[in-house]
Amino acid sequence: MTYIEDESGPYHTPFDYINKDLDLLFILIFLEAYKEGKTQLNFGEFFKGNYWDIDDIKNEVYDTNDFYSVPDMVLEQATFLFEDLKLGKILEVGIDDTSTALRDLLIEVAKIGQDRAKEEAPYFTEAVEHVCFLERQEQGRRQAEAEKQPEKYKEILRFGDRSVFFPNDEHGYFRAMQPIVVHLPGHILIRVAYDEKGIRAIEKEIASFLEKFEKDEFVSEQSLYQEKRQYFTKQIESFYRYISKQTLIGDTINIPFTILTEREFEAVKILKYLQLNGAIQMRWSDEGSWKVKFNKLPITPNGLIRSTQTNESTEPFKANLSFDHVKAVLSVSDKIVKIRKNSDQYHLLRIIFEDPAQIGQEWFYSAIAEKYDYAARFDDKKFYNAAYQVKQKIIRDTGLQDLLLTTAQSVRINPKYLR
């Protein structure tokens, strides 16, 4: 990997992370959580299948000797890249409930059978000891805090809350969670604070990377443990063959996480490429499998590629645009985008569509704030976020990437879609 020196010490470039499918997956899970307003993530969301089955990951664990296990590597890498890419700060890491965690650990022991349970008893015992250790430390902390605030004594010590959280800078506790992570990743929680500037920067980096990835500019720059990178068209063909073996229900395929073990194409990059360009809709944090909706049927290799390319000689599609402020529905020809009524997104569209003669103009957020009766408390981030969220909904529900044009200060309906 490439290292750069700055005031905070060495770190990897965005390219290094995006170039590696698993790291890119972690980034996409964080970005999705940000868009959904989630500041507490379940560590189980970062596990998509058995990572031991992926040769690149297994080789990295064996070669580096830096990790306690694959789950340990996933936790450390996910939290490290989050801060290294300036996506925000990891505030706390903890266990959601010590009682249910211990119960689930016993269930896991029962499932593997007596012989394996005897063989792996030391590891399970270590996990139990660490859960109990962390619980005792938390009880001591709460007791000390309760004694300082007698008026909140019962609230602080309430029995119903069996969670245990520690600041990320308390590395002793962070390390103490390693044996727990191995067996109980679904009980580990991460609390984060986002950095919007970093979020926007990495989104641009991903879009730029995938644009060049499509043009085979990185064909010889595979990640460290990757044997070979196939040409983009070859990857699309291989991806098409893969999904052709899956069951299509309507317009949706439930793609198993075993897709990550495929060697003929880079699953995360291909899926994100298709998502960015409006070919599919999906959630990266799905459990069990990825529910992938294809926006154009039938699915063909050429169709997947063409869905991401524009023909300069083709007359731009002219959308029949309207916004029904009573029903809170944006109509784009024969497709609709539902907006939550009285939300910032709703008022943004209401103002843009209020005067038909002004629909195509560039709307600065300050002007929207005045019409929204929000000028006294104006914050362009509020309206930027609303415009960004509307744009994502339009992409998701219509497949149009550029219907809404946004900048840090303004929003505009793309003139090419106006009649």
C-alpha cells in the first residue's frame, strides 16, 4: 500500500482502500449508515458470509500475523479506515447486552457438538471471561458515577441496561473485546460521529475510481493478494453468468454473499458501479443476502454496460416533471418518488416547483431558506443534505443520475430534462 505522511502520521491513500473489495465494502456500509442517519452500527453488518472462504483475506491473516482472527481483522480494519479516510471518528465500541451475549455463546457451544466443544473449550472460556470482565468494569464505573450523582442513582444503575461501552481510545478494553468478537460479532456495537467533508470526498473518490476502472486504467494495479485483475468487459460477462444462475423474482435477485469468493470479477466494485449508474438498487447492510433490484429487464451483458453510458448523439430524454405538494409525490414521466411530507426534502421541492416559470433556474440555498421562513437560522448544510437525499431517492426510484444537479450552495433541475 501507498503511505503518505502528514501531521497525524502515516495513512493509506483512498485508492488503496477502494482498490481492495473488502475495504470498499466497509466504506460503503459506513456511507449507507451516514445517509440513513445511523450513528450506532452493529458490527455484524460488516460480515457478509464466511470471510475464511476468501483466499485474499485468509492469506492476509496468515501472512501479517497481526490479527487474532478474521473477525478481529475486520473490526480493526473497518474502524481504522473510517478514521484514516476522515469519514469521522469512532467514539465508542461496546457490547449491546452482556446477558444475551453469554446466552448466545452457550447456544453456539451447544450447536457445534460435544467433541468440538471440548476441543475449543479454552476459546469459549476466554470469551466468557472477557464478557464478565467488561461487565464488572462497567458496573464499577456506573457505581462510581452514581455515587457522584445521588439524584440519578437508580437511573444510572438501572438493571435493564446491560450494555457495556468504552471510548475507542481505551485500547485495553478494545483489545479485551477480541475473544468476544470471534464468537459474538453480532453483539458488538460501534458508535461514530461523521465528518461530512470526508464523506463527500470519499464519494467523489469512489465515483472517479469506478469511472477509470470501467476504462481498464487499473488493470495492472490489483490489490496486494489479488492474483490477477480481469478486464472490465470480462468482469461484466462473468458477473452476468453468475446472476444468470440465480433466481429472478420479478425484477429482483437475492444475491448470496458467497459472490465475494468469485475470482472472475470483483463483486463489490461491479455492484457499486451498477448502483452508481442507476442499473440496480440495493442496500449494503442487508443481512443473509443482498436484495438487488434491476431497473431494466431483461438483464443482458450489453444492457448492464449501456445503462452506464450516454450517447452524445441521442436526443436527451424529456421528463414530464411535476410535484404534488398535497400528496408529497414527485412525478418523473411514468415514475413517482415519494417524499415525507413537511420534511426538508418536501419543502425544497415545494419551493422549486412553486412557480412553473422558475423550475429550471438555479436555486441557491439562501433563497430557499427565505421562502422556507428559515433565513434567521440559515445553514446551507441543511439544504445541501435535503437536496442530496432527494437526489438519491430520484436515482433509486427512476434510475436518473443527473436529474437533480447539486453544489455546496445550490440545487437545480437539469435543463435537459425540461420540456
